Amino acid sequence: MAFTLFAAIDVGSHETSLRIYEISKKNGIHELDYVHHSARLGYETYSTKHISYHSIDKLCTILNGFKDKLKEYNITD
């Protein structure tokens, strides 16, 4: 059965998340994995009008973890 793997990353004001889906004609869309981390970028932005280097570093760590998860599923696009 032919299927496609699809990943979506959402960098939000409070949370950064990764969802991985399997898409096929027979079964439609099925979520395979969901990973999320709190980043609180919005709180910091609204209160200080900028994002600190610490928060940027934390976001980069989260995104690098997502990159590793994408490698586990062999998702390249």
C-alpha cells in the first residue's frame, strides 16, 4: 500500500510542536507522532518587546530535537 509521510512544525507563542502524519488513499490521514515543548515566546515578546538569546537557544534546541525525530521517520521534505 502506498503512503506518504508528512510532518508539520508549529512555532507558537506558548508552545512549539511537531506532528507527523501518514497519508494514504485507503486510510486517509493518520497521526503517527506528536511532540511538543513549552517555549513561552509570546509572554516574553509581549512583556519585554524582544526574544532573549536564552529563548532563541531553547527554541533551537527544540527544533534540533525535531530534526532528529524527522530523521527517525526518514522524512526529508
